[in-house]
Amino acid sequence: MNEPHETLIPLRDAVEQATGRRPGISTVMRWCQKPNQYGIRLRSRKVGGLRLTSVEAVNEFIDRTTAAAEGGRVTVSTSKQVKRAHDAAMNELRAAGV
């Protein structure tokens, strides 16, 4: 979770904001700690004794799980790949004078 625009909030709150449903804490903890049958985990961070995630991470988890379940290709980006893409986009914006 290296995205600077993501706001970290408690797990169940993030899932509720993304889906309108409030699953049990054990369900959401499992999504973070153990990959599902498609090898996908919910991105999260542990701060003190509290595990946090973002609405964006929940939506990504749902999208990737749905794509995998429907036989679509699931892309996995490492944090380095995400940072490189971000840096490239920022350089492009600077070059354009934005």
C-alpha cells in the first residue's frame, strides 16, 4: 500500500464504504492474511495493533477476484512497478508544464 492518495481506515469500514455491506472481522482479516483461491490478498497495513486498508484496495481486491473467477487475466504489479509508473507519469506531467 504505497499509494499516496489512499486514506487508510479500519478494515470493516473500508469494505462497508466500498460495498455497502459490513462483513465479519474474521472474514476481512482472512482476506488480508491468506490469499484466496485465486492467489489474491487484500492489501493492508498494520499500525500498532490495528490493521488498516483503503477503499481503493478493497475495490482492487474485488475487481481482481472477480476477473480471476470469470477466467480473465489478473495482473499483478509490484510496489516497484507501481512507483516507476507513478514517477513516469509525474515526469510526463512536468514536461507538459502541468
